[in-house]
Amino acid sequence: MNWDDVRMFLAVARSGQILAASKRLGLNHATLSRRVTALEESLKTRLLIRRTNGCDLTAEGEIFLNAAERMETEMLAAQSQIGRIDTAIAGTVRIGAPDGFGVSFLSSRLGRLTARYPELRIQLVPVPRSFSLSQREADIAITLERPEQGRLISSKLTDYTLGLYAAQAYLAEHGTPATVEALKTHRRIGYVEDLIFTASLNFTAEVMRSWDAAFEISSATGQTEAVRSGAGIGILHNYIARQYPELVRILPDTMIRRAYWTTYHESARDLVRVRTVVDFLQELVTAEHRIFL
């Protein structure tokens, strides 16, 4: 069995597409397809179901993926022990992050990292969803909870808080609620309930039993913009809302606390470029920790 063929299979399995994997590996699409076929022939089994819009793992492919990832981990460990692991801070690192943190905090600060390391390429994917690290949808994920399963390495990045906000124009027209009960007479903004991908995003339950939003938006940045426009009252990240003077914090005793975690797959433990980005993320939030609390 050729290790390079196994490495290429991992890229296809993680991306779900031969074309996407070939771009990431810098290989010709047809060459990558032939190498995966060669691996299947050496194993005498079919690992992938190839479709026009991507690839799915067969049952045998799922089994082999677990074995291949263990092989990858051992290979990285061996390279590290004999001093052949990558020491150059170069290459691509993809960061998956919640949209609020990714857009409002990271996007304006990660340029410092690429300026520091010109051969490092950063891909920031700030969208309201979870990321599969085992399938390499991201090299590093900023998560809202510490993962309990999988071969993952996690560390707390920072705690942060949220509060109730409304636009000055909205309050001038509708008045300022003095109690949580009074919120029931106001228009409320919240998440699209069936698109909440983690229980940590269920902020409204900590404020009132039935939030019953008049306007639901599936992203934190979208909710912020809706509140700014005067569409209603929302639960916003304090570190984001404070950037906008037109937003007013209401019922300040009502505060929600959450945390961000930095998570990556244990197979990336010895990759200098990944460790460098993880360290830089911690450096950023440590330097500006006051804005989160």
C-alpha cells in the first residue's frame, strides 16, 4: 500500500469531492482519481461512491477512513521524532468560526498574522454552522462548546457575554421596557429555531420562556443589523453591540455568558502552521480580553 495514495484518499474523504481535494493538494483531477483507484485496487475493495456532484464513502470506506487517520497520526508523530515535521510557517490554514466572532473580530485582525508570516495563507470561513474537523472542513474550528467526542484537541479561547439591545430610534417610538415581562409587548428578534446548530445558541430561553420572535435571522451579524435598523429588541454579543453608538443596552441586569473554544484534530498537533495560528488566536483575545467581558 502506498502512503501517498492513502494521503490522497484522506483528502477526498474529507472534502467530499475529488475536484476540491485535487485543488487543495495541487494535483491534476484525473491524477488524483487514478491514485484513489489504485488504492482501492490494492485493498481489493471500493472505498468511494463517485457521483457527478461529489463522493460518498462506502461502508468499507468509513472503516478505512478511521484506519487512515490513525496512520496519518502515526506518520506525523514519526516525522516529528526524526525532525522531519514541517518547521516552516507556510501553507494554508482554514479557520471555521461563528459568524459574529469571525466577521466582527477575526476578519479585521488576521491580516496581522499573514503580514508576520508572508508564506502563510489564511482561509476564514465565518458562517453560522458547525464544522467537521475529521473531514477537514476546517483545520481549526472556533466552537461554542467543548467537544466531548472525537480525537480533538480543545482549549478555551475566551468567555464572552450577551445582553438585550434596541436601537435608539426604536426606543424613542416604542418606549423602553422596564422589566423582562414588558418585553412581551415589543417586537423581538431571534434565531431561526430549527437552524440552531448548538444548544449554546438558545439564548432566549435564559431570558423568557417564550421569546416568540417576530423576525428570525440565522446569523448573529444579521440580528445585529436588524436591531440597528430598529426592527425590534434582540439578544446581541456585547463585544459587537458596543461598536454601534445607536444601540442601547436595556435591562442591563439580564446577562448571558458563553465561551469560545479553539479546537483542532489531533492529527494536526505537530503541524507548525496550525499551532502558530492557534497561538495567534489566543494572543488576540488575551490582548483584548476586556471587550468580551
